Amino acid sequence: MFNFDWVVNIYDIIMPSRKPFELLKLMKTKSTEVVLEIGAGTGRVTKYYGNKVDNLVLLDPSIKMLSKAQEKLPHAKIIKGVAENLPFPDNSFTKIIGYDSLHHWQDQIKGLRESLRVLKKNGELFLIEVDPNNFWGNKVILFEKIIGMNSHFFSPPLLTKIVKKIGFSTVKFDPLSGGLAYLVICKK
């Protein structure tokens, strides 16, 4: 697994920080929801919706990244951990977000199964990923390979097929950012 600790102080500078309008529009998050963000990192995306949620849990393998997120969202509960071994009881969350993180999970199938397990009935999983079939998406993949990340990207059709096979009942797909990325919404 790639160690993000060495980039924690420059991460928010080098990563695009545009507001995720498409995600926010589709999430329709209410303050009463219980939300988990897997791979929350420094909270660069969480900061746009996190203050609207009373019960917010941020999970990441890097405690240094989570410390930066905590500065942005003091009310959030931060937990060092990975998607493949979620330290929560069954049926804990109404929404789970994986923004630009799925491709970093060591065992993506296990992580998706864990997400299904901890989602409440009718809960939703939002996965935003770079599309490997897109020209610019390929540049992102190449960059991650050059710097030593062991990333694995799914095409939108393959990810859609996988989440259905795992047991999500409803799956919606939306291209984002002119096709550079895509959003898959999975319902339990």
C-alpha cells in the first residue's frame, strides 16, 4: 500500500480542489444521516459536505492525513483503518463515500463487501473514480504508476458489474468531469 504520509503537507496543494458539484447534488445529505468516507485523506472533498452531517466518520490508513481532515472538520470522528476491514457493526451507515480511493484499496472486492455489510438497508455507496478508458484518465494512471502507487482502476462497466455481483440492488452510473472520472451509486 502506498504511504501517503510523505505527501501530507503538500497533498491539498497538488491535488485538484474543485468543488464536487455532481456528487453533492446526487448525495442529498441530511444532518441526521450517518456518513462514512473511506479514504478520506485530508478531507479535501469532505469539507464540502461534512459540516451538513452531524454523525460523520472519516477512515484512512494514514493518521497524518486524517489529522489534516480533523482540522477542517473538528466534529468528525477519525479512524485509522482500511476498507477491507471496517471496524463497525453491520448496518451502521446511511451513506458511504469513496472519492478517488477505491483504486488504492488492496483488496477491492473485500472492501466493497465490507461497505455493503456496514450500510443500512436502503443505504447508498458513492464511488468516484478515474476512468481508465479516458485519455486524461490514462495520464493519471501513468503518474500513479511512476510514483510507485500500486493502484488498480476499474472501467465503469466492470465496476458496475462487480457491485451488482456483490449484492447491491440498484446501481447508477454517471460520467463526471467531461469523462475523466465517473460516479457509481450503489444502493443496498
